[in-house]
Amino acid sequence: MIQFIDDNKHLYGIEPICRVLPIAPSTYYRAKDLESCPEKRSLRSQHDDYYISEIKRIWQDSKCRYGVRKVWQQMKSDGLKVARCTVERLMRQHGLQGVWRGKGKTTTNSRDDQKRADDLVNRNFNAHRPNQLWVADFTYIKTTSGWVYTAFIIDVFARTIVGWKVSSRMNTDMVMAALNQAITDRNNPKDVIHHSDRGVQYLSIRYTDKMKDSGIIASVGTTGDSYDNALAETVNGLYKSEVIEYLQEQWHGVNDAELATLEWVDWFNKTRLHGTIGYVSPFEFEKRYYDSLILSGIAA
């Protein structure tokens, strides 16, 4: 209404317009006075201006993926003391929201007649140190040139993605590439439990031989039961919602999907806040772990 009065006051005058509109002239003059002298506004209004600028910065830095909870946690990490309800109110007023994770579908094939390792995890996705437990899975992307598949290996301790591969073929080569990257990235760790579902790619001779030669212990969940590999399914869901669905791009094939995945994995590991590890990034969580080892060694 204020803008309407500004646009038409030279034609009709302020008071005549206010008699028609449901607004008092004093309200208009008060609004214009605050516009020219922002310091006269209420303290809450001034705080709101500051907070929304910080909210927008954090939200945009997350590529518009963060919702209220993670924006609020990031603000606390940045030293800003603000109530969660304030963040929720301001994001709602300005139309800011994070991505929503939908339910995906299972794409991994399995064969019941294949020999498999025992389930060493039993749905207990907890680890006390890095390279204690890895989980592996892959998901799919529909592109104009056909289906594209992305394989991930996640270190359970800090939810770090330690290996990944985008491929046009859902085969052993794809999951082998992710495994090799994880082994190299983690400096050839020994006695890591590697947990997957019963996909034929993970039960192939080449894959199981590679794990055995590298000192990695195989663990396989129950056929067709997503809960037996729930953490990997969670990462797949985040990937689908924060990259594939969120970007709303027309995916053409491996190259553009690979570039988007590279950017997301870097952000996921180095920047993204994870509630399960205290609202810090995976890299920060691991750094704190290794720093604590150094301090305990000094103390000893």
C-alpha cells in the first residue's frame, strides 16, 4: 500500500487515497519516516534485518539446500546467538526453504544363488574411529542419453564419502573404481569392514578378491532389505535430493553428472553440516578426532 500511495499521490493526494484504502495517513507518514531514518525502527526490526542477511548468506552458501535446522546450527557455529523460532520465522517470511528428500527406488540387482559374506554390521551403523566401517551402494540418474549410475563408499565414523564413481554402466568396473579411490584416499587401511547389499557387482570375484588383497573385511546384508544398508541409502537419498532433483537440470550423460557430483562430494565432505555428528562437516569431525589423539599423546 505504501508503494501504491507513493506512485499515485501526485495525482490524488495522500489523504484522499488513505480515505479509500484501509490505511491511516499517520501510518503512511510513520512508514516513510522509518524508511528515511532506519535507526528509529524497533530493535527487533533492526535485528531481523541483520539476521536475514546472515540467513541468506548461509542459505546461498549451501546452494539453497539448507533448511531451518541447518541454517540455525551454522549461525550458532558462526557465533550468532539467535533463537531457532526466529530463523524459522524469517525464512518463512522471505520464502527460503531447504531441499526435501523423497523416497527413491532400489536399483541394485542381486542373485540369491551367489555365495556371500556374513552380515557383520546387523544394522548397527556406528564406528568409534575412521576406517573402522565403510558402507557401499550406488544409485541412478536419468539422462537424455540413458541411465547413469553413481557409486559411493562412505566412512561411517564421520559420514565422509571416501570413494565415488559416475558411470554409464552398472557393472563391477564402476564399484571397483570407487573402492580403489577409497583405498588410495585412506592410505591402504587394514581390517576395515566393508558393508554392502547383495548386488552382483559387490559379490563379483574381482571385487571380493580386491578387498581380500587389500586387507578389507567383507560384510553383506540381507537380500532386498534396505535397512541392512540404511546409512548408504541415506547418502543416496541426499545425493538425489541435493543434486539430481534440486538442480533441476536436463542431464545429458556422464560428463555433466560427474561434474555436479564432484562439486557436491567436495561440499558434502568439507562444508555440509551433519546432525548425526554434532552439526559439523565430516572433515571437521575427523580433524577433531585426530587432534584429540595428539593431545592425549602429549598428556601421556
